[in-house]
Amino acid sequence: MIKLKPLQKEDFKKILDWNEDKSAEFLLQWSGPFYEYPLTENQLEWFFDNYIMKEKETLFVYKIIDVKTSEMIGTIELDIKDTVNKIGRVARFLIGEESLRGKGVGREALSEAVRIGFEALKLNKITLGVFDFNTSAIRCYESIGFKKEDLKENYRKIGDTYWNLYDMRITKQEWEKKKL
């Protein structure tokens, strides 16, 4: 069982530990092009000071807590991209504790973020992006009710290859039907 709590500066060490000895590709998969490889504390502090602290009405960055151990096991962000049409986007989603991947923890964290988006933030639609080869993530997202909306071919060039990106979405009406 998990719970989401606001990310704090003291959580940066854990995020850096999860990314230590990882590749630029790993960083890109969970954070998009937002951070540069290798991830540093300065980048996290800049994001915290310039985004999290300044965009409090539209940007919600959470640490994922394992209720049994009270340990931080990941991060997830919900960003309100369109306040008129009430559209949010999930971003920078990572289950950092590798031993917990594939065990339903990500599904539970995403479900909670979606619930917050629809119930507390009154969103109408939530979107996310996922690279097409990340089939385990796609299955997780689809199990909650996200649907593939668009395939962006050759979206990111990584070395000599291009990665394709699916945009996925779930509407409030779809979510309400799914949770019944």
C-alpha cells in the first residue's frame, strides 16, 4: 500500500541514489528531456525552486511512500497543463526501488495521482507520454483506463536511433466508469 506526499528537498538524495550508475536513457525514460544526464542535486534544486515553489496552483510533485516501511519508493508529478479545459499531465513518474517494480506499486501510485486529479483538482482529462517499447508501463497505464491517443514517431533521437512516443489519456467519465 502506498500514499503520496509532497516532494521535499530532503528527498533529493534518494532520487540521486536511484539514478546513480544509470544511463542517460534511463533518465530520459522517467523524466523526459527535462533533466540533463547525469542528474545532479543542482538540477533538482533548480526544478524545486523555479517550478515546484512557483507553480503551486498547477504543479503537484509527490514522493511515493510505502505505507508499511514509511520509505520513499518513487516520485510522480501531476501538472495542470490547461486550466480552462481542465487537462492535467502525469510526468516524471519513477518507481525508484527496483525490487518493487512489476509488483503493482506503480499502478497504485498512478491510480492515486489520477484520483487526486479528478476528485481534488477537478480535472476533466489526464494525459501522459510513454515510449512505445516500455510495454510494462503501457500495460500498467491501460489497466487503470488510459488509452493510446497518438503515436509520435521518431520523437526523440537517442544515439543513432529514434524512440517513438505514445500519448495516452483518460477522461473523468472513463475513470468514473472504471472505478465502479
